[in-house]
Amino acid sequence: MTTQTSSPKTSAGRRLPRWATAFGPQIIAALVAGLLLGLLAKSMGTVGDGEPNWLTTTLDTIGTSYVSLLKAAVVPLIFTAVVSSIANLRAVSNAARLAWQTLLWFAITALISVVIGILLGVILQPGNTSNVPEKEFTGSQGSWVGFLTGLVPGNFLGLGASSKVAESGDVSTSISFNVLQILVIAIAVGIAALKVGKPAEPFLALNASALAVIQKVLWWIIRLAPVGTIGLIGTAVATYGWDTIGSLGMFAVTIYIGLFLVLFVVYPVLIKAHGLSVRQWFSGAWPAIQLAFVSRSSVGTLPLTQRVTERNLGVSRAYASFAVPLGATTKMDGCASIYPAVSAIFVAQFFGIDLGFTEYLLIALVSVLGSAATAGTTGAVVMLTLTLSTLGLPLAGVGLLLAIDPILDMGRTAVNVAGQTVVPAIVAKRNGLLDLDMYNAKRNGDPFADDSTEVEAPELVPAGASAGAAAGAATDGTTTATADGTSAAGLNLPGAGGGACATSPAPSSSDKR
């Protein structure tokens, strides 16, 4: 088969250097730019009656606008992704076994994480070294009754409304979606569609088409991550600064030590124990971990998480499309395990309350069973109030920790997303659903290569040509050149240290999202 080999010289003349266009370097550059702009905004101080200066306001506007874009796509993404993932289980044998194994490994990793959090809290005693002033907490509070009643949808869209009365008497009402209820609705609809069978095929086809469109829109939003990163990081530095972190320094250090141990010790040990390369897992999952760190949204990172799980780690698409969306809403080792464990111990130490073995056991139980509570509320903060309520600790302790919550949330979300790639890889390996060639393939390229490149149609093999000749032509190491000079032979994603996606055959038209 005749192919046209791209010329490096021509390609280099048309394109910017890889460091200027690759996703990973762009995020790193945005982190540095956000840090510098944040420090500059911090040094400029406030204006008027303590109002933020123009640079802080600009950074905050950029960051909040990016987060708002992510949130706007969350509701339709969760519904269509979960319905589609349940429908895709039809293509997997032993679907019930896979589901139970996935939930079991979610629980195992959560238990390991919460034990690490408890040990660090007991050993480092962050609450005994803090001098932060006590503050009253007036936000949303979690409870087991609220969690259980929250599972029951109030309406098909999972909509809720809350009103606040200002001191002036003005009433403001805000409408929000309960993600946990949407998850319940989607699971029910997906199972019902499977039970209905053939009459539900048009609905499932429409849902799959809607999911593809939503993922494309969200993929465009993800492309804006470097811009959003500048705003988010810059705002965090300008608003909080080192003086705020200083009063809670030991607490922040304890949290990040726990996150570090889970991400760089626990997960690699589990990966290695299943005969997989730790380096390949890191390089494959790193794009999603990196985006999660800056976006602070597991659900917003979902399309990239699923893409790297399938195309970098080699997990079967039918299984990954079930496990990854489920993990994005319920698998929270950072938010629901390490953070509430350390925070509960911090609050107890700060208020001089002794905790015994029973209390530590309750912390572990809440963390393992209550992870789903983070899906339908304001994440780690409500998970913390749920833990404190269960232990009977003062909820005023939550107000102590809110000052640096955005800084901690970056690390928590990164660990959450890392765990959402580890469990599917482990379960897939145990059930023979892992493509080891793809998992171990060399990583290089751009995460958006297959979205921006039109693959030329291959020439038809003459009728008299042998199958062996056709296979040889397809694997002789040449690549088909595209209009922009990029290779159409593989799908690429960035990885740690500038590497990225496993080189794999481009998907057919029926395999693309």
C-alpha cells in the first residue's frame, strides 16, 4: 500500500515547537504565570474599603468563569454518561461481577486512605500546633438522614432551590442541581432501558449521540484549562497568601503528606502488585491528574479521565465507560477519606476533645460508606460536616479550615482522579479486559491530536493481495501524512515529563466518540 511519509522539515516549518502547543507544558506555564500574577496582585494590596484591586478581580473573574463553564456541562454529562455506561455493560460478560469488584476496590482504596489520614492526624497532631482564630460555620451541613433522603429525587431533573434573606429584607433565590439525585435517576433509567430491550434502542442511540455532543463541548472547555489555571491559581495566591496558610501550616502539610502517600505509594503498590508498570500508569494517567489539580473538578475532568483510561491504560471501552463515570461521582479518596479523617482529628485536638478507638472506627466507616455524599453536595466540606456530626464534634471547627480549602482542594481532586484510573485498570487486569500492548506502549504526542486531525482514507488493497501483505503494509512503520503534517497512525496524550498517550491505531468511524 502506498503511503505518503510526512517531512519533519516541512512539518517543523508549519507548526510551533511542541513545548508551546502540548497540553502538559501549557498547564505548567499557566501555573507559573498564575503564581506570578497572584503574587503581583497580592503586593498591590486592596483599594477603597478593602475591595480587591483590578488584577485580583480580573483573575477571579477568569477563574470563576472557567469553573462555571465546567459546572454547566456537569448535569447533562453525568446523566448521559451513566445511562450510556450501564447500556454498555451489555457488551461485557459478567457485568454484575465487574460492578461488584469495582465497588469493592473503591472501598478498599478508601479504607487504606482513611487509615493513612487517621495515622497522620494522630502522629503529627495538627490541631495542637495551630493558632487560627475560631470562626462560626454557617454553610451546608451533612447528616446521615440528609444523605439518605437526598437519594430520593424531588423531581426528574434533581432541581433544588434555596432562598436567603438579607439584612435589608431582600430575598435572593438560587436554583441548583443535586448531582446525587441525578446519579440515582440516571442509574434507574439505564437499568430500565436494559430491561425494556429492543424498544429502548432508539432512546439509547439518542443518549449516545447526546453524550458525544456534550463531550465535544466539554472537550473544548478543557482546551481552555491553561487560561482557567491562570485565573484559579492567581486568585488563590492573591486572596490567601502565605500569611493565611501559615496559621494552618501543619494542617495543610498533614493533608498533603497524606495525599502524597496515597498518590505516590499506595496506588503504585497496588499497580505493581497486579503486574503492571508504575511508570506507564503515571505517564498514562498524568494528563487527567494534572487537569484535576488545576480545575478542582472530578466530573469536569471526566472526559479526559475516561480517554486516558481507555487509550493510555488500555482498559476495555465497554467497562471503562461504566467504571470511570461511576468513579467520578463516588470515588473520592482525597475528599472523602484523607481530608475528613485529618480534619476531624484536627477539630478534636483544637477543642481539646479526646478520641478513642470507637471514634476512629467511626471515621473510617463514614469515609468508606459516605463517599457518595460528596456527589450531591458541596464536596469535601459537607463530607467533613457529616463526619463531625457522626462523632458529635463541634461544627464550628469547619469554619477554622475554610480559609485554605481551595488550596487543599487542588491536591484532593488530583488524588480523586488518580484513584478513578487505578481501580478500572486493576479490575480490568484481573478480568482480562486490559490491553497490555496499549498499556505498555510508548507515550508521545498531543491529547487533542485525533480531534483536530482529519485522517486520510486508506487506499483499498487490491483483491489479489494477500492478507499478510495488507497487514505488513499497515505495520511497516510508515505513517500517513495529514494536512497539517501530523501523523494519523496513533492517538496521543501528554504524560509526565512531556510524554503522553500510548500510540495506538486510530479508531474507526464507529469507534470515535
